[in-house]
Amino acid sequence: MSGGEVAGILVAVFWAILVSFLAVALARLAQTLRATTKLVADVTDQAVPLLADASAAVRSAQTQIDRVDAIASDVQEVTSNASALSTTVASTFGGPLVKVAAFGYGVRRALGGRREDVPAREPRRTVIVGRTVSRREKRGARGKRD
């Protein structure tokens, strides 16, 4: 055998080994592609029902939000009506009630001063640095200063 024939045999063996490695790599790649295709199909089969459920949940949430919005607007209307009612009641009855209360206080005070069977109250006293001073004395002292 000549050197050219040996070189040809070596090249043929290397090509055979290379083709074998490529065949194994392609077989494994085909397996990976089959598994990936199956995985994508399974994910698609599971994702479609999940998306339908999510869509139904979003629709339900929108319905609930619409209800809450309607309730909030009703509460706002009731609040404004209650505010208007309280303002009306205060303006209608507030002034006359204050006048009646003041009149009642004046009558009670006037009648309380005319009773002879009720003893007179002692005047209030104020403590100033360990000494008790009646209000009359304070008023008298204040009048002298001015």
C-alpha cells in the first residue's frame, strides 16, 4: 500500500466517525425537538382554560366594581342630603331655640333671686399665694387700681 492509499483510508475512517457523531447528535436533537413540541402542546392545552378563567374573573371583578361605584354615588347623595337637612334644621330651629333657652335662663335667674326661703350662696373665693380673697374684694381692688 502506498502513502496515498493509507491517507485515503484514514480520511474515510475519519469521515465515517464524523458522520456517526453527527448522526448521534441529530438523533438527540430530534428527541429534544419532540419533547419540546410535546411540552408546548401541553402548556397550550392548560393555558387556554386558565385564560378563560382569568377572563371570567376580570369580568366578575368589573361587575363588582360597577356595583361599588353605584353604592358610593348613592352614599354621596345621601350624605349631601343629610348635610342639607342638618343645615336647614339648624337654621330653622337653631335661632329660636337659643332665644327660648336664653329666656328660660333669664326667668329662672329672676325667680331664683326673689325667693326668700333659699339661702344666698356664699361668694366664690380665690386663693392668692396662701391667702383667700373673695371676688368682691378682687373687684374692689381692681376698681381702685384703674
